[in-house]
Amino acid sequence: MTCIDSLWLPYTQMATAPAPLPVVGAEGVRIKLADGRELIDGISSWWTMCHGYGHPHIQQAVAAQLDTLPHVMFAGLVHEPALTLARRLATLLPGKLERVFFSESGSVAVEVALKMAVQYWRNRGEQRHRFVAFRNGYHGDTLGALSVTDPGSGFHDALAGYRVPQVFAELPCDNETKAALDALLAEPGIAAAIVEPRVQGAGGMRFHDAATLAAIRTACDRHGVLLIADEIMTGFGRTGTLFASPADAVPDILCLSKALTGGTLPLAATVAADHVFAAFCSERTEDAFMHGPTFMANPLACAAANASLDLFERESRMQQVAAIETQMKLELEPCRTLPGVVDVRVMGAIGVVQLDRPVAASLRPAFAQRGVWVRPFGDIVYLAPPFVIDAADLTTLTTAVCEVVSESAATAPCLISTP
Ligand SMILES: *Cc1c(COP(=O)(O)O)cnc(C)c1O
């Protein structure tokens, strides 16, 4: 399987990239390779696999759903797994986030949120087509989502200038940046601001505090602008709380995906607050929301998501996240004094070692050689392990990070790389 002649891989220069590793299975925190090796997954398959691979409760739920109803279209028809999941999400989410629109990927959940925001204003008789987004933000690879992704991130250099109207602000963490955000929100035609609460993921695993989000919420309220929270990465425990949006910064629209099904199947949700939904309900058919992915609310994916929520209720996931946080703080701390390291930071089950230059892609093979799957990007080496990882396996991961970073002091810089 080493010849991949028909495949086109993501974020990959196919002409020069090293061959990908063939995978034949996975269990718990381990990915099994075709050559018999096993790698401890340090990044939960792009931050999705929170309960580990093949959790029996999710496997059984999906198998049972496969026997009853693997798929049915979602227009004019509805099914119990989707209804149950929507109700459970509405209960778990803060504030009045109660209307759930399903799709099948994070990027589409963001597209839906952007379209919702623009049409919310149009249905209320206002033309607002622009967005305020934040530096170092990442919201997906489709054109709308890419448009609100920081152009400095390297994700859309090839499409420079080709996007929906937006302006970028710094996160408002001091008086100067707060004033700058205020000025942007006051500009005409701003429909919504979009932010990744607490952690900006693919833009470099950068953290900000809850007060910064509260400042964004307050500023949006002052200017009557909607707030969209992209919790696609932060949702379902990753930052130490079930959702990252604090009670004093509840968004008007919230996006979920990645760990929604425990990493088992593709599913995403755009959740609207009551007042957003209300703007779409009228006697006019043209006020309806015109979006409908073919595989919207796929029953198998909804069954997996319901089973994943069961596990958050039944198993001590949030305590596990707290334990991971404590252990990573302790075990990554020694990296701080290594040459080339500019920062070490941990929030929930995210641990980051930031380097003084982009060396990431050249470090990747060194991790597989140590029996771990870690994929540094840009100037960071980071861990985001499955929450079920035990202390010994986590030590294997943190040790690999410390060793590879200390050896990297000697390696040459290379091109910026993506997650
Ligand atoms: C991954 C991610 C997306 C895009 O999700 P896809 O499922 O890859 O389309 C959007 N926003 C954030 C914050 C993400 O981490």
C-alpha cells in the first residue's frame, strides 16, 4: 500500500512529500501500522478521538443504528437519533442556543453560520455582508470559512483576495485592541464577529482568557453585531470544560464538529440562539434558510454522537482532562529552558511547545521513530491526546516531545507547514 498513485492528500506537496504511513487498524490510543508498529496517537486524529479508537459503546450504538436506519434524507423526514441529539446539545450548551442545524463537516458548519448571520439581517430588513474575524483564527477550508481565517496563516496564500468581505482584528486583550475592535464593529454592514473561544487551534494553538471573550461579547452587544463561536476544536472537553464559551460570553451562533461523534463519523452542527431562529420564522417563504447538505443529520453519525455524549455523562472524562492538564504542565515544563523554545503552555488536554522558528515539518519523522503520532506545524510542537490516555502513555508522548525539541536545535529551518 505504499504506492498511493490515485490519492491526493491534504495540505501536501505531492511531488516531494515523504510517503504516508499505511494504517491497518486502531484501538484505544494506538494506531496500528501495516508494518506491525503501533503509534500512540498524541493528537487524537486531528482532535476528534476523545474517547480513544473503537470505544465499544460507540461501536455498538453505530452497529445497532446500521441495522435500523443507516441513512435517510432530512427534508420532510426526521428521525429519533437526530431529535435526541439536538435536544441533548441544546440542554448542554449555555444560554438559549437551542436550534440545531446539522451538516457533515466543520467548514460547512461555519459556512452555515456565516450564511445564517447575513440572512438574519436581511430577514430583518438590513443589508449586512461583512464579518469581523481575528488574527491567527482558523475556521475551515471552504471559501467562506477560509475568508474569515487569518490570511497570514498560510492556508489560502494561493487564493489571496478571493473571499467574502471581512476585516481582521487583534483579540481585545488591552485597551488599545479593545478600541480597535470597537472601531471595526462600528463600521457599516458588519453582520457578525467570529472567534474560536479560548484556543485558536490551527492558527498556532494560541490561548486567551475568558475576559477577552467577555470583551468581544460586550463589544458585539454595544454595536448590535452577532457573535459566532467556532467551537469545532474546543467543544467537548478539550480546553478543560465541556464547551469553551464562558457564561458571560454566550454566542448567538455556535459551531461544533471534530469530537462531536467521538471521532467516529463525520458530523457537524450549527446551533442558533432563539432570537436568531426567530428571524427566519415568518409568513414569507423567502425568509427560510436555504441550505441542506445531502447527508445532513446522518443517523449513524447522530447515533455515534449520542453515544459519545453518554460517555461524557458516564465516564469521568472531565477529570481525565484535568489529570492530563496537570501531567502535561509538569512534564512539558522542562522544555522551557531548551534552546529555541519561546513558550510552553497547557490548557485542558492541549499542551504546546512553541519554537522560535518554523521547523515543524522536518521534525515529523522523528516522532514516528519514537512510537508516537505527533504532527507539529508552523512553529509549534503540540499534544492533544485522547482523554482516555493513561499516565504512562502520556509520559511517552511528553518525553518524545522534549527529546525531539531538544534535538531540533540543530536542524535547519524549513517551510511553514499546516496541521
Ligand atoms: C477543524 C476546524 C474547522 C474545519 O473543520 P473541518 O471538519 O475540517 O471542515 C473549523 N474551525 C475550527 C476551529 C477547526 O478546528
